[in-house]
Amino acid sequence: MNYRSLCAGFVATLPVGASVAAYGSVLGVLAVQQGLTWQELLLMNLLVFAGSAQFVMIEMWAVPLPIVPAALAALIINLRYMLIGASLQPLFKGKSLGHKLTHMHLVADENWAVTMAAYRQGRADTAFLLGGGIGIEAAWCFGTLVGYWLGAGIHHPEAFALDFAFIAVFTALAVSLWRGKQDLVPWLVAVGVAIVAERLLGGKWYILLGGMAGALAAAVSVSARREPAP
């Protein structure tokens, strides 16, 4: 284990960790209003560790718990991790299955974005990714538990703009991944497909379809640039 890289990944995610904690506090508020105990919330954080999926699960929380519908909703939302996992292939090349399993559980959108930005600069490996995941997990647990313990007094989190934290952190991450004109077409394709899919299909399918369309557009663009001139 490269502990220096692990620490570097942890430190690199600290700026977005604050936004993750703020976003997590909203989940904590919703959790206490739905009747979860803080132990159940913490266990969900550690076992699931998927913010958007956890929000859906909290919204569907009832007695008896609708396990199958909640699991399917979480699956659809998290299908984007197929694309995230594929993008991390160069990092995990030559690593064992056990190494991949222990590191991939802590992959979130935030530490993935930070790691990919660092990887393009030649200063990221799987330890960097893991360190970032630990940082994001810690911020997430802290934020959700603080929100839970303060939840009884916060009935409208949007009044404190806590609901905007999710948008703010992903806007910042998107800007950090921008590489210039070469990204313009894939990004426009991803946004366009996502908007159309959201309006036509509803649910969370727009996340997967937008990501796949953007990835396909990027692949076509790279292939076109590499094709030799006649």
C-alpha cells in the first residue's frame, strides 16, 4: 500500500468533502423524519454508500420495507457506475480481484472525478482513489449524522440552501474535468440526451443514457482524430 498516495487522495477530496457533508445533512434530516435510528442510517452509509440511491431508499422507507422496488430503483440510479468502473480500468490494470473489490466499494462520483483529474497529470493510482473514497465516506457519515441529530429542528432544509449542495459539488467536479474543445461535443451530446430521456422516460434513466451517449460521442471523436488523412 502506497500510504503517501493514500494520504494525497484523502487531502485532495477535502474541498469537495465539505459539500458532501452539507448534502449528507439533508439525508440525515429526511432519515429522522422517516423514523430511522442513527444506527440504521450509519449502517446504510457504510454498506450502500451511494448518495442518490440512499435518498430514493429514504423516500420509499415504509413498514413493511418495499425491498424489491427500492433495490430496482437503486440499481437503475447506480448503473452509471458501469461507466465509472470502465473509466478506471487503466488504474486497476494488473491488480487482483480482491484488490479491485476492496477499492471499488469506496468509489463515489466525487473521488472518481478527483482521481481522474489527478491521473491525467500522472499522479494518481488505486491508493489515491482509496484515500479519496475514505475522505468522502467520512464526510458523508459526518454530514448525515449531524443532519440526523439536528433534524428535529429542521423541517425545511431547502430554506438553508442545503438542497443546492448536490448541484454545487457536481458543477465544481465537472469544471475540474473539462479539458477544452475536445470535450465540447461529448458534453453537449450527454446533456442533450439526458434532457430528452428525462422528459420522455422519467425516473433516473437519463443518468445512464446521458452518460452512455457522451461516452460514445467521445469514442467516435477520438477515433475520428486518429484516422489518418487520405
